[in-house]
Amino acid sequence: MNSPVYLDYAATTPVDPRVADLMSRHLTMDGIFANPASRSHMLGWQAEQTVENARRQVADAIGADPREIVWTSGATEADNLALIGYMRANRARGRHLITSTIEHKAIIDSAMALVEEGFDVTWLKPDADGRISPASLSDAMRDDTLLVSLMAVNNELGSINDLAALAKVAHANGAIFHTDAAQALGRIALNVKHLGIDMMSLSAHKAYGPKGIGALYVRRDAQLRLEALIHGGGHERGMRSGTLATHQIAGMGEAMAIATAEHNEDQQRIRQLRDRLLQGLSDINGVHCNTQTDSAVPNILNLAFDKVDGESLLMALRDIAISTGSACNSASVEPSHVLKEIGVPRPLALASLRFSIGRFTTEADIDHALDALHHALTGLRR
Ligand SMILES: *Cc1c(COP(=O)(O)O)cnc(C)c1O
């Protein structure tokens, strides 16, 4: 059996071979394997150099200072640290947090955990295009609002929030602005200073780096304090203890550097592939675009198919690796919370598929997917 065509890059990306090569040189006895916190020998200093070089690469990718980057195990942990760490550290000043109903589960569940601790959460609803309007944020702001957290790019739809406008509203009312940018790096321009972002969550594995490593950007400001969630040796200026994973960190730095350098080229090629996919479907009836392509990243296309059962469609498309709704909910058959929130009717939401294209996708992959789709849809609708 041929291995399926991979069109699930929004769930995770393969590690770029250039990144894997660099990582492999940070594992074994003949590589840079030592503990970056070992101050007593040269091997430790070398590992520290690797970590600091990667910290600069990540900082450069988002226009930050290296001292503003905190390593975490991924965007999930960065989201937890941003929301829970910030609200707990500032509980004396207020108890209100604003986020949205179409965030990733890492944000939604962190906010729910804060409700358990006595904090108040306002859940903003998206417009039909999957974006949060600055006006709705403005209406929700209160005197005791400490933090606003709204994602940069939605992982199911690809919709892009206007971060600059949203951050401006948060700041005008004295709140801090956090964004989950796991899906955004390498897809849209992300300069924290230009956009006015105070905290930003990043993940390596959504941008051709390894799984298990991410970062939280925390703007340098004495007022911006976080309470640590993981206690130990006081690494990362006390915000996140634990021995730094040199090989993972080196991999993330390199992946972010490549993503920035090749951003335009990658996105242009991917847009052409996305348009090829759309064009190839134009002769099939009853295909709805859940993604509003003019305000979304080109690598994600969420489509709904009329008059078919979602499960049967997925079965018939075994040759293509794709997601129904978000990969993170694929264990349950409930329609995706994101599709529900933008008003996709339940049967259509259940028959929606997310195609996500990436650096290694070819025209042949798209054509193969189109053949499979034509075949499956004619078969199932007959
Ligand atoms: C993948 C993803 C996460 C989780 O990132 P991990 O590094 O896998 O923990 C969080 N938010 C969004 C928007 C994502 O796409």
C-alpha cells in the first residue's frame, strides 16, 4: 500500500532535513550534548552557546529581544503559562480575562481552569469569517480586565486576526495582549513590536521543527510578571524550570530561521497549490468553503461537502491524510466547536474536512487528492 498523501500540515509538519541534521549533532558523545546550565566546563558552555544562538534565532523571527524568549515544551505549555501565570501573578489588580470561543483547546481549557480559581472570563464570538472584531473586544473590556488572549491564525479555518487592532483596544483599556501564534509563524509577518504584542506562544512542530519544544515571548517590562507553573532550578529567569533540551532548542531555532528566510517563497508556492485544489473542485456540486480565503493563510482550506456523511467520506479518502475539524478533537464525533461558532450547520460541520498544505506538498499530491475526492464523492452520492 502506498503511504497516504500528507495534507495535514496544520496538525504537525515533518522536521525539515536541515533541522534534523542540526539536531542530530546535539545528542551524542561526539556532539554538543552537555547540560547548558553546566558552568564548570567547556562542554557546558558550548551547549549554552547553542541555546543562546537559538534564542536569538527565535527572537529575530518575531522582532523580539533574545531576553524576551522563554523556552517551553510547546505552545500548549506557553498558553498555560501566559494565561494562568499572568492572571495568578496579578490577581490583586483584577480578575477579568477576555478570550474567544474559537481558540485552541490549550487556551480554552486554561481559561476554564482560571474560572475554577475564581477568575471571570468573557468569551468573544467570531464573525462569520472566523475573525474577532476589534469592536466586539472593545465592548467586552472592563476596568478590571487584566489580559486579552486572541489567536493569530485559527488552526481549523486559517482565518487571520487583526492583531495590531486588537492589541490596541486591549492597551487602550490598560490590559495586556497575548496571542497564540502556533499557526502563524512562517505564514504571516509577525513582528511583536510593530503589532504591539506583550506575550506570544510559539510551537516548533507547526513550522518544520521538532515536537516537544516551543516558546513564550514575554515583553521585557518590570510590570509584566508571571507566576511560574513549573518549579525547580530557576531556569529561564525563574519562569520555567527544567534542564534545557539542547537538541530540541537548536532545532526550533533553525526551523524559525528557515521559516523567516523562506516565508515569501513558501507561501507563494503554497497559495498556487491551494488554488489548484480549489480550481479542481469547481466542477463538483455542493462544495462549501468554510475558510474565507481572502482573509486566511493560504496553507489551510476547510471545506464542507453537501449530501455526504463525514465519517464515510473520511473512510473513502483513506489515501489522503487530512483532518475533520481540528486534529485535537478527532477522538470525538462532535462537530468542531470552531465550525459551530461560525454558524456552519451541524450536518455540514460533520462533513467538513481540513486540507492543509506545506513545504513538501507537490502538484502531484494535489492532483492525487482531487482524484480521490472526485471518486469518493461520486461513489457516496450515487
Ligand atoms: C498546535 C497548536 C497548539 C499546541 O501546540 P503544541 O506545541 O503542540 O503544544 C496551540 N495552539 C494552536 C493554535 C495550535 O495550532
